Amino acid sequence: MTVALAMAEVLRLGWVQCDLVWEDVEANITRVERLLSGAEAAVWVLPEMWSTGFSMDLTSAEPEGGPAWQAMRRWAEAKNALFIGSVKVQAEGQAHNRAYFVFPDGQYTFYDKRHLFRMAGEHRYFVPGQKAVTVEWQGWRLAVQICYDLRFPVWSARRPGYDYDVLIYVANWPSVRHAHWSRLLPARAIENQAYVLGVNRLGRDGQGYLYQGGSALWSPKGELLLHSGEAEGAFVGLLSYTELVAYRRDFPFAQDADDFQILLPPPSGYPQRPSP
């Protein structure tokens, strides 16, 4: 999806790192709105299932255009920014872990999580996504993936029909595996010669799992540009398009990449049926 705007040499990329109130949509909307107050960026990114936490309870899954989407739409218009974040959604009799791209004029598209986290039973409740998605904003090409997708580098690889300048991961990535998070994010930046942003949550969820944040922005060279640590707040990093293009030009290893095809249908063992 493309929304035509003049090219921005420097992209102000913002994100919110915070605790999430378990299964309380209105409380999470209020918290995010408070943290966004006074902060300015061209793009804002929220964590995975930011309105509920990573819950398999489908009673809190909202319909298309539900309250979490409406909040993103309102913020996008008020801040004249692109908003990205994942929400539990029920659509056409199926449940999706759906990352929305919401533009200031009300246009939107979405990416449905491809790799469902079977260790939490996510594959029993949600339907996996069928396509990788990119959007264009201020001349920058952005892609989003969701949490467990981070472990599958073939799916995230830049390729014909799926090229991007910024790869964004929204997540509920627990502390027990935080070392994997901190290593895989820069790996994706290096192998794809792209800026990579990972946005994680804080606090303890309704299942007792602890999250330590660690949201971070990485350069195409694998350099750490900004790290949120364990602080709650809104953070903004600056991305240089000139530096990105120069690095890809001066070290063009992508020209030697293997040609491959992503295989569909979904990974083995995922249900293709209406969710219970």
C-alpha cells in the first residue's frame, strides 16, 4: 500500500514501551494515550496485542473497526502520523493476530501474523497470515512482522515483491528468552541491510510471564541506535535515508543472494478453520 508523500531524508520513528493491563482494552488505550502526549514522530509503533496483552481469550477479540483500531485511527489523525500495532481481531468467523497500519486520512491495511506461537497454543485459536505486507510513508518502505516471526529469517528476507527500508517487529517477548530477542534483531538488520525496530512490552501478564522491554532500533550495519531499556515511555529514533542508500551501494552483497520462493499454504499443523 502506498500513500504518496514527499520523500523525508530523515524519518522520525517512534514507539511506545509500556506495561499492558491484562484484557482491559480501555485501560490500555488510556495508558498509551498518556504516554503519547506531547511526543512527535512520523511513525508510531505499539507492541503486539497492545490493547489486551498476549491472551488467547477470544472473547476480547474485537471486530474490524473495534475500539483499539478506533484509537489508532484517532491518534493517527491527531498526530498526522502512521500508527502500527497488533490487535486481536475476529473477522469472517476467524481470529487473527493482526498488525494494522493506520494512516492519518483513515486509510489502513494490515498484516496477519504468519508464525503462530504454538508453545502458548496460539495456533489453536488464530489463523496464520498468508502474505507479507509493506507500506510506503514519507517515501520510506516499511514492513511489519509479529513476535515469533522474528525466528524465521527466510520469511523476513528482502526479496522481489517484499522490499523495505525499515523492518518492524511488534512483540510480547518474555524475559526468559530475552537474550534471543537482543541477538536476533540485529541479525535481521545485518542480513537485510535495513533499519530494524523491535517493540516489546513491560510488566507481568495474566499468565504470570514477565517482560523486560528492551525495545531497540538497529542500523543496517547492525549498530544499536536507541534502546529503551526497562523504562516506560515514548521513544523516537532518527533514520537517515542517505546513509541507508550509501551502505547498500558500497556493500552490495544483496546482489549475490539466493533466489528462492516462499512456500504456501501455512506451515504444517496450523488449522484452517473458524476459531472456537
